[in-house]
Amino acid sequence: MKTAATRFLQQQIDELRHMPVSRLRERYAQVFGEPTASGNRQWLYRRVAWRIQSLAEGNLSERARRRAAELARDVDVRVRPPGEREAESVRAGARLMTITGRLASAGTDRLPAPGSVLRRTFKGAEHEVTVLPHGFEYEGKTYRSLSAVATAITGSHWNGFLFFGLTKKGTA
């Protein structure tokens, strides 16, 4: 049986589903105490709904927080550097560095040096990808990420590092 508090919480979340992005951004600022630059409706809906629930029912346990932090440390940051607009917000913890006003990933230590060739057999066919200083060459075309190459080969989305077996530092 639902309590009045549970019904009220559900009503608030249901109202979020029908809000336009502008109203979700206002609601985000209300519940988090700071504005957001996001215009992604689904992301805003999920974050605001989560925050409303956590304020009403309590936040994550300390054990869950530790596990989340542990998982976050293992996440690959970026395969591609961010655009020029983000050049000012470089954080040392993200392992990015500025080169001539643009960002280049210092986290490419999982990739072999430019000029190296990555080979992968997929569905009986051998595929070769050449690592370039700023991208990857496959069948005469240049791709911005390994994931784009893996998608071109398979026809479906793949994590490029996983597809080419570059899941651990220094492996090629």
C-alpha cells in the first residue's frame, strides 16, 4: 500500500515527464542549487527525478558511494579530445593537456605509436587499421576514433579499444 508521501513523490516525478526542457532546467536549479548547461531532456529528467527521490527517501549508502567511486576510477575518459570551447576547462585529473590551443588526449598510452598497424580478424576477414597522429586509417578512409572504425567493420556500435583488444594499458 502506498503512503501519501510515496504518492506525492510519484506525482512529482510524473509531472517531470511532461515538462519542456526549459522547465526541467529550472527544476534542476531548484533541486541541485546550481544551474545546468545541459539541454538533453532525458538526462535532465533522470537527474531531477533521482535528486527528488534521494532528497525524499535518503541518499546512497556509504558502501554504494565507495563502489560507485571505484567504478568511476576504472572508466575510460575520452577517446577524442573535446572541442575548442572546452579547452579552458582542462583538468589535470582528466589527464588532458593543451597543445596549441586545442586539446590532445594524454590518455592515448593504450594506443601504439602512430604508424603502427592494428590487426583484427572479424567474420573470417583480416582487417588492418593504421594508427595516425590524429586518427585512424582503414581502407583508405580516415576515422576520428577506434570505435568509428569498429562500427565500419561490424556495422554495429563497438567500443574500439575492446574490439581491437586494447583493453589493458600497453597492450597492442
